[in-house]
Amino acid sequence: MAQRRPAPEEVQPKSFAFNAANQKWVAGQVAKYPAGRQASAVIPLLWQAQKQAGGWVPRKAIEHVGDLLGMPHIRVLEVATFYTMFNLE
């Protein structure tokens, strides 16, 4: 199986945050899960981040999703690299 890695640092944006409309959408997605299970929203949040970022998931988006869900960044990176639906470059 081929290794999937984030894009090189020189093409990574310096920051990422969901826009106002997506913040509202994210809150609705996270609210669907019971307390303590919000990490289950990682896939829809990464998908939304990919859409907002123009078709790929930057490293800062992975970190932002992890921060929103209270997950270690490496766990979110594991999800993003495992599922081929996420474009890392």
C-alpha cells in the first residue's frame, strides 16, 4: 500500500479555521454525538475542512479539527491518511 503523507511544508497554509457558516455546521455535527463521543465527528469535520480548503486537507486543518474535538493531532492525521477520500495535497 502506498504511503499517504501531507503536502510539503512550502505549500501548507499558515493557519486554518472554519468560516462562520461552517462553524455553525460543525456545531450541529458535533451535537449529534453523545457526551464523550464527539471524536466520532472526525470524518464529517475533515470532509468539511477539505471542501473549505479547496479540495484538500492541509495540516493546519487536521490540527484545527483535532482541537475542536479534543483529539490528539496524530489521531486525526491517522484518519486523514487512512481514508482515501481525503486529499492531502
